[in-house]
Amino acid sequence: MSDYAIRRATESDRDAIYDICLKTADNGSDASHLYSDPRLPGFIWAVPYQVLEPDFAFVVDGGAGAMGYVVAAPDTAAFFDRLEREWWPGIRKEIAGFVPTRPNDARAINLIRHPEGKDPAMLAAYPAHLHINLLPPIQRGGWGRRLIETVTAELSTRGVAGLHLGVSAGNTKVLGFYEKAGFREIARPASIYMGKRL
């Protein structure tokens, strides 16, 4: 893995980001069988970050394209407002006639049409948030930690005070990884939210 390196994500990485998001969307496993449109997870949890917050989007590249990514928004509330103005209208038009046929289609469509909000108290302490995913060949090789360090450093230079992320209740095996990266559990409404002060 000595040929792998972290670099800023670009528009040319978007297809790979869609694919990585899909291949890790089933609690870290391949969710291809759960979505009839392979872009659905990426519409929600990955690609809009590279589009709207490119300064906080990074990939691990081994020379043949991205194998993992971290994306973040420094101000979650402002980012959600931008999604409503600049991202969701086009995506909602694209899925207007979509008929759910696979297990996770309906939930994804509902999240696109009616995005979840965040607790204002959590955002006051941890205003930024991130999403991170790596394909199996580069998992457990230190790249996740390095991606988090990279985006955290970028957020810190912008004066961001705190960062949070969400973990599915079905994916608790990753909690130890985030704890080693300096996160601690801050809320558990349905998903598990973890936060880190910067």
C-alpha cells in the first residue's frame, strides 16, 4: 500500500465516490442488492459534500482511482440550507418518477424528499460533521485514521470548534475505531452520534 496517498477529491472522483458509498452502505458492507439505483446512498451521504464543500473532501488513491473518502461540512446547519437550495431540487426532479423496488429504496427516497434535521444543541457544540468510507482492500491499514486527521486539520484551520458523525445502530463494530480517533458518544436517539472537540 506504499503507492497509496491522500489527496483532495475532485469532480473526476464523483463516480468512484458514488460507488464507494454504495459498496459500504450496508453497515460497512456492500449494499448493491439493497438499492435499485446505485447512486441513491451517494446522493445523500457523499457526493453533495464534494460538490458543495470541496475543501473538505479527500480520497485515498492508489493510482487507479479513489478507494476511500472522507467528506465533511464545517457548518452543518448552513450546509443543510445549501442542500435545500442547491442540491435537493435537482435530485428530486431526477427521482420524481422513481418506483421503489429494493429494500432500502423507499427510505432513501424519503430522506431525499424529507431530510433529517440535527439537534441544535449538538450543533452548537459540534457544528461540523463528516462521513467516511473505505473499500475492503484498504480497511484496517491506517487510512481511515489518516483521512480523519486530514479533514480534521483542514477544519481546525478554519476555526471549527467541534465535529460529529453518526453511526448506525447496526454498525457498532466501528465505535472503537472512532474512539481511538478521539470521538466520544454524545447522543443515541436512533443512530449513535459521536463528537470530537477540535
